[in-house]
Amino acid sequence: MRYLRIKALAKKELIQIVRDWRSLALSVIIPVVMLLLFGFALTLDVDNVPMAVLNQDKSQESLDFLLNFQSSRYFKVTGYFDDYRQLESEIDHNRAMMAMVIPPGFGAGLRAGRQVQVQLVVDGTDSNTALIALSYVEAVVGRYNTAFLVRARDIAGLKSLPSLDLEPRVWFNETLKSRNFIIPGLIAVIMSIIAALLTSMTVAREWERGTMEQLISTPVTTLEIVIGKVAPYFVVGFFDLLIVMAMAQFVFHVPLRGDVGLLLVLSSLFMAGAMSLGLFISITTRNQLLSSQIAMLGTFLPAFLLSGFAYAIANMPAAVQLITYLVPARYFISVARGIYLKGVGLEVLWPQAVFLSVFAATMLILSVKKFKKKVA
């Protein structure tokens, strides 16, 4: 009997979803648009750093030195200038992020075995990008120094030259593309927002339209009402999940190394909790506009800022790090990145699975407790 009542409620809600085809279309379009916008626009890669050059030496050594930057995909020489003020203008007008000044006597100093200095002016407005660009410059300079020492050894007839042979190996994201890191986390952020928004207006809509009194007069229990209202939206949310997963695979080419079934199961737990959260907000506010706004703020900001998606949790203040343990998206992002990039299973992800299960059960219980079959 309970199953039949839940089925009837779910069917009623499904009819409502189909009738409101604009909201249904938005529920599918919004995840796609968000994934495309964030996936292509949001990147942590630093390539083609614009660099202006003032070469006051014009020697073959200085040209060889600059050739290392020209041939690197990390730098883009925007122009060669004859005046220091021109370099300042390039940086002031954002046409260059850094400027390199090679002093007179650069080549002669190298040939004489002296230490020479090259000035590098960096725009530190974006400190993170500036630090990454500086590390690229150090790497290029290091390779040039090594090559120059090898040539000097050959010319001097030395048999050996002290060196350190470093063989780095990158695991999980061998190409070091930030897209592979961002997209799995972005799936968690998108599903967090969409899941809560889908259910945030269900009960509030009933109250505003005056149909809640009819629902209260029926013999259905509060648990049946909550499940019956969440179930149809769960199907829509699961469809959204399949779409963004397909886009991650075929549009952004993010490697999926783990178990797809485990990813779907844990994603379902996360969606169930997020949808129950949205329903709880709807039951509490009884206002569609207010509930949708609270759902957006209560899911997007924590998922984007406090989950480890955009900023490393280890770099946050200790007090904020404690708060992040209460953000469900933090655990789902660990699940998504672990399955996508590392290919780990439940033996590693069981703490996250436990939290997501507790989160889903807690929000469902709170929604049932909060909903009262009373008019006032």
C-alpha cells in the first residue's frame, strides 16, 4: 500500500514536471552550459605568457638565450624594444606580463666565465600566475646554463662535469592539464547546485498554489510525501549526471580510470542528500523565490569555495578547514577525482562513501521531521 501511495505521488509530481517544460529544459540546459563555460574558461594552465624583451647586448649568446624562450610553449615574445620606458608601457597596458632586460656585455661575460645577470620584471597583479611564470623562467634558464656548461666543457676538453640527473614521473595526470583536475570537481559543483534547485521549490509551490491542503487531507504519511516528491527529480538529476559525464568523456577527454558503477552509486548518494536538502529548504521557507535563492547560495558558494574545487583546503586557515568538513561537495569531489584520475575503489573512498550516506540519510530525516501535515 505504501509503495502505491509513493508511486501515485511520484506520478503526480512527474506530470507537474512535464507540464512545466521550461523548468525541465532549464534543468538540462543549465548543467551543459555551466560545464562548457567553466570547462573551457576556467583553467589553471599558464601558457603563452606574454613577454617583452630589451636586448642591449645583441651578441650570439644573447640570441641563443632568447631562443630558448621563443621555442617554449610557455612564453610568447610580444616584441623587442630599444627603450626601458617601452617595457613599462607594455606591462602597464597589459600587453606583456613580464619584461626581460639583457644588459650589455652578456655574451662577453659568459665567454669569460663570469657570472652575468639578466633583469626580469614581472607583473605581480595575479600573484599565482606570476609565481608559475617565474618557475618557468627558472626552468628555461636552468636548461640554458646546463647546455652552456656542456659546450664549455667540450671546448675546454674537460672529460666530466658535475651534474644531477633528475627523472621526474607524474602520476594520475601525466599531461599536467588542469582540465583533467577541474572537470571532475566541476561535476560535483554542478550536481550540488542542480540537485538542490530541482527540489527547492516543490513544497513551496504547493503552498503558494493552495494545493497543499488537498495533499494534507490524504492518508499519505510525511515520509511518503518526501520520497514521492524527491523520486521524479532524482530521475531528472541522474539524467543530468549522465550528460555531464558524457561531456567530460567525449568533449573534454578527461580519463576515467575507475569503476563507472561505483561513481554512479556514490553520485546517487550525493544527489539524494542534495535533493533532500533542497526539499528541506522548500519545506522551511514555503516560498519559491526565497527557497531557490537559499538553495543557490547554500550549495554554490560552499561547493565552489570550501570544497577544494578551486582552492586547496590545506592552504586555508585552520578554522575554515574545520568548516570544510561539513561541506558535502568536499567528499564528492574527492570521490570524482579519485575515480576519474586515480582509478581508486571503495577500499580508498569508503570514508567519503560513509559521509555521503550519512548526509543523505540526515537530510531525508530532517525533511520528514520538518514537514507537518497541518495547514498552519
